[in-house]
Amino acid sequence: MDISEVVNRSGVAASTLRYYEEKGLIHSVGRQGIRRQFGASVLEQLALIALGRSAGFKLDEIAQMMGADGRPQIDRQLLLNKADELDSSIRKLIAMRDGLRHAAVCSAPSHMECPTFRRLLGLAASGVIDGHKTKPRKRHRLGA
Amino acid sequence: MDISEVVNRSGVAASTLRYYEEKGLIHSVGRQGIRRQFGASVLEQLALIALGRSAGFKLDEIAQMMGADGRPQIDRQLLLNKADELDSSIRKLIAMRDGLRHAAVCSAPSHMECPTFRRLLGLAASGVIDGHKTKPRKRHRLGA
DNA sequence: GTACAACTTCAAGTCGACTTTAAGTCAAGG
DNA sequence: CCTTGACTTAAAGTCGACTTGAAGTTGTAC
């Protein structure tokens, strides 16, 4: 497979594939002239990377988990820790979501008058709630 | 209040306060000599900013919501939209959390052999699950 | 045999929210 | 009078994950 096929099959940009290779997250199996060739397993590895990223791991951390062979070599405790982190994020997000919904329908003259809103403010101020990010996800046209 | 008092009362760094002022998110009420003076309302505004950030709004977006007076002037529809976004994030995070927990205890010889793990992989690969971020949160000593 | 699209490398740029650094200003205390 | 320390500014640096740009190479179709 040359890079464009990986791009089409995985939806991952060529520049990203090169970047991942540079970082040691994936490996090309060789070159045809100057062009990288990838094995089929790279697709699975890319899925694994996407999974890791979704779970909130950094690329460097993901690189650690990747056995030299490309098979995941994952510490189970690490997974549990991450799950706990997610759990805490989830709880915060739920509080935030409910607070937002309330604020949207609240009949108080101004948001500042609303007790629910003010409670939420307190939470945020005390840093109980923390950041998260939902990226815009650039969609690419997969060729005809 | 001079800046150090705001720092102590809010836990927000001085550099951040200056940055927020530069961005128009907060305003100092004047200067004593060269030093900024802040009114008490800045604390409430900072809480509001923290809240907005937690909900996933960018500083620029938050600046939009801030009436010139510092009182929130928020479009209710915007809140509902953000709540929906959060809802979708939450669902993804829950799937991820459960998947991680399963993977951690899964008895399959390797994660790749586990159907649950593979299902999760598929989700991640298809971009159904997206990023989020839980920052390390630098803790600062609030003076006595 | 040559044009061209698709690849290549390496360096630099982007985004967001800050932090850091360097150099300067100022009020108060010894 | 002069140091000290808390403030000030403007500019540059940081982090992570990429993307973009410029310039060079190549397989392939005509």
C-alpha cells in the first residue's frame, strides 16, 4: 500500500502519517523508489492510535504502549486509571450540561439571579470542573 | 483591590488577569500610579469565565457573551447547543470509559483478540469518538 | 522523452491560552 | 538616598498535534 491508499482507507492525512512515522507510532515496511509502502497492519494501528487519542492519551504515551511489533502492549492498570479520569470528566460534564440546560430555560431576570447558575459558577470558580475539548473534526472528501 | 488581591481571592495568576484584560474579558477600574485596580465584580466575572471555559467555550466566545457592564448577556439557544455538544461528548466518553474498563479485565490473550476492544477500535477509527482534555491543573497556594 | 501528479524532505507556521523574560516604574522603609 | 519588591509593558516562548510551504524526486501516462 502506498501512502494515498492508507489515506483513503483510514481517513488519516498523509502529512499525519508521516508525522506519526517520525514519532515512531507507525512504521512503513519499505520504499518503492522514494515512496513509503505500508503493510495492512498499519490500518489497525491507526485505529489503535485514534482510540488512544480519544481516551485522552498523548501521542508519546501511545507510542509507549505500542510494542515494537505494532501490537498493543498495554498496562491494564493504566487503562483503569484512564477510565477513572474519564469518569471524573464525565461527572463534571454532566453537571455542566444540566447547568447549561437549566440556565437556558431559567426564568430568573438575569442569569446572575438564578441560584442554579450561581451554584454552577461556584463549581467552575473552584476548579472542580475542568477543560475538555471537542474538536471541529475536519472532514475530508474520500475520493470517488 | 490591586492585582495581588485578585490573585489571592480568585486563584487566577496575575499574568492571566492581564491577559484577560487585554482580551477584553475583564476591566480594571483604574490605576493607582501604574498599578491596576479592580472592582469586586471582577471576581464574579472570573468565575463566569471559568464556567464558560469549563463548558468548552473559547475566550473569544466568552468575550462575546460579556455585556459591556460585565453582566452575562447570553443567548439561551447557544447554551442549549453547548449542552447538546456536551451530551454527545458525554456519550462518547462513557463508551470509552466502559471500553477501557473492559479491556483492563478482559481475559483475551491480547487486546486484539477481544471483541469489545475491537468494537471500540472501530468506533475510534470512524471518528465517532472525539478528543477531550483534562488538564493537569496547576495548584497554587492560596495565602493564609 | 517529457509532462505531470504524486510523492519526498525539512523547516516553519498554526491554534489557544497562557507563561516567561527582559527591562522599566514606583511607593515605602531603612 | 537608595534598595527592595511588587507592580508594569511588550515581545517571545510553550505545549501538542498537526498543517503548510518550498523545493526536490519519481513512477506513469501520453
